[in-house]
Amino acid sequence: MPAGPDDLASSGPSTALLSPSLPSDSHHDEAMGIDQMLQSFAGEFGAWQLRHFTFVSLAWALNAFHTMVVVFADREPDRRCVGPAGCCAEPGSWEWTSGPGASTVAEWGLVCGEKYKIGVAQSAFFVGSMIGAGIFGHLSDSSLGRKGTLTVTTALNAVFGLLTALSPSFWSYAALRFLTGLATGGLGLSAFSLATEPVGPSMRAPVAMSTFYFFSLGTVLLALMAASFSNSWRTLYTISSLPSFLFLVAVLPFVSESPRWYLVHHNIPRAMEVMRTIAKTNGNQLPDNISLLLDSDVSQKTLPTSNIVDVIHSPITRMRLILTVAINFLSSIVYYGLSLNVGNLSTELYVSVILNAIAEVPAYALTAMCLKCSGRRPLTIGTMWLSGVFCAVGSLLPDIRVWRAVRTLCSVVGIFSMAATFDLLFIYTAELFPTAVRSAALGCVTQAGQTGAIAAPLVVVLGGNWPFGVFGVCGVVGGVLGFYLPETLNRPFYDTMAGLVSGEMGKGAEDGYGYFVS
């Protein structure tokens, strides 16, 4: 089967970018895919994409605020004995050194027999994220669009975050964490799609990986805020929620909807309007005789709307979904578990969080460089195994003296590697599924990740060396599953399910599991 326009667009800079075209003075329109138009006329990553990417990716810093705030708000502060009894004796035998308002643990007495509630509140957030990813993933592909979903989820996060600061009891606190998670589940996936879909194929992977720098930046800023307001968890929730309001007012008005979303919803005039703006801002100009075309052979006016049911129904995408869901579930247990496990390392909390966040930055940078020349599959396998091995080593070390520093090193390397895997899976999933169902597929994979995140706090509360042992097993098993995913390096970035099925079946190398021989 002859290569379609998106096949040509995705094959790299040295490949012809356009099919034979009519002379520029022809009165006929020439239809092409978005990738072709970006490569040939508008620019793959110019001033427009840089500004748009920066504005949209700021949402990941907000995501970090709302996700990681529990590390500080739910910490167990230092306490001192004021009587002869032990820590689990009657009230009055000890007191909190930072006062009862330093954390939720101190305010509501979440110690000893009540300690399980810490895991309940943290898991409630991830349950909400799991549900929100499914709901907002569908809305992002359908009625709300990428920008609309980002707007709604940011507003909800701001409101729920402020209400959390006013929680009168533990169970109201847990309920509000669930609602915050509901919004956060849709924020990340809509921001990711919106930031990467207007970028050309040769720059899409490194740009996509770069979105996660903002999550690390948000984590560092949150740690600094937490250190400044260590005596009041309510103040910390308030301060960390206010930037969401600022983002709504000062940033989102300058963000554009994805031209790919317009295209799959048959709004070609709006899609062309965005493409012309991209070209103009990048110092280029679109010819008057070109227009956008979907990658499907089906008439755009009669093209059925795709959804997650179509993904499951197709043998090509079904196994892809199962594998990415399983791998993301395992990687999330490790990633969130290591992030939340800093309290078990017997080291300074704020320093450990900042070190973990900084460790993620070179992981993103190295992965972005490797993505230009290496396949997604070997990177996924390698990073998961590296994390698994170091976590396994950490589980064998005693929590005494110098070994504490070694265990911290194992944690840093573990989160370094798993951060690369965790975020690489966003890119991998986006390339495995077409625009029409991309957010829905990302939503399913995110739901799996949130399920893993629900389990992570329950693993962490085991304490001792157990968390490291569980994280090591998850890393190794996830790496094994990565062998069964298809490679997507230099594959087309499809718009529709019909286009994906037609293009992949046309290669003649598809087996029953959606695995394609390179």
C-alpha cells in the first residue's frame, strides 16, 4: 500500500515531505496532514510552539502542587515526651514540637492505631485521579476539547484546594482530596496533548519529554513553600492553590486549542486558522492553495466518532492498551511510592523531596536525547530495570548510619530511572493511539497509573525495607512487559482509528498482538 501523507511526514527530515503537488499557481487546493503542513510551511517548533508549550506546561507545576502537597501536609512531625509513658500511651504523655497545626497527623492524632488514615487520604486522591482521568479523557477528545478540559480542571483544583485548607475533620479532608484528585486526573493529560499536538514530528518526542521539567520545578517550589510554612498545613494548602487561579486569569487566555482536535471534529476553518497563526508567528506563510486533510480514507463528513470502545475492539490497539495499562500501573507504584517513601528514609524531608525532584531533571534530559536516536521500547525496558535493580538493592540495606545515605542514593537513582519511564509512557501512548482517541487512551493509561498510585501509600506505610522490595519487583516485571510493545520510532502520528488501522495493516508485518517487526 502506498505511503500516506502522514507516513511521509513522520519518516524524518531526509524524506520527501509532500506527495507530488500541483504548481503554486494552480487553482486547485492541495490537501495534506498537519505534520506535512508543519514540516513544509508553518514550522515544526518555532516561536509560536515555544510560547504555547511553555504556557501550557505550567499546568504541570500546578499538578505537582496538588499531588505532592500531602508529603508535607500529612507528615509526622517531631514530638517530645512529657511523661514516662511510650508513644502510644494516653494523651498528655507527649506533645508535638511544632504545635498541633503543623500537619494533619498532629491535628487529628493520626498515629499508632490511627496511622492507616494517612494512607486512606492519600489513596482517596489517587482514586479521584483515576476516575477523573476517564471522565476528562473522554471530554478532552469530545465536547470540551483540550483547552476546555484544562480550563475546567484547573478551576476545580483551585476551588477544591482552598476548601481542603478549611477541612473541619479528617473525613472531610479525605473527601476533598478525592475531589482534588478528580480534577488533577484530567489536568495532566489535557495539558500533555495540548502542548505536544501542534509540534512537528521531528521535535515532538523531546518536546513531550520536556513538559515534565515543569512537574519537577513545581515539586521544588512546593518543598520551598512547605519549608517556609512548616507550622501550618492549612496555610500550605492555601498558598499552593492560589497559583491555579493565577494560571486561569493570566495564562490560559493566551493558549490556543489544538488544531488536531479541530481537524478530527471536522472544523477545518478553525484548524486552518490556528495553522496560519503558527506560520505567521514563526515568520512563515501558508500558501493559499493548501488545506488540511485527515489520514482516513473515509469521508470527513461521515467519519464516525471514535471512542475507547473502538480501541478495545481493534486487535491492533487492544493489546497495546492492555500492555501500556499494565506497565503504567507498575511504574506508578514505584514512582509515587518512592516520592512518598521519603519519610521512611530517616533523612531531612525537605532536602529528600528536592533531591528526588532534581534527580528527575537529568532523567528527562537524557531520555529526550535518547529519543532522537533510540526506540521507545528499549528505553522503557532499560529504565524500568535500572529502577528495579536499585530498589531491590535498597531493600537489602540496613537503616543504620552510613547505610542510610546509600539507601537514599538507591531511592534517588530509582526515582531518576522511573521518572524517565513514567513520563516516557505518556509519549509512547500518544504515539501508539490516534488523535481521535488519544486523550481517552491516555486517560485509561492514567487511570491505571492512579490505581498504582492508590496502592503506593499502602506499600509505603509497611515501613522498613518492604517498600523497596515491592518497588524492585514492580520495576523488573514492568520491564519484561515492555518487550511486547510495538516500536513507534519514525511511525506516523495518526489522526483517526481508520487511518491507523489502514496504515499499520498496510505494512504487512502486523501480528495478532499489534506488534510490528521493524
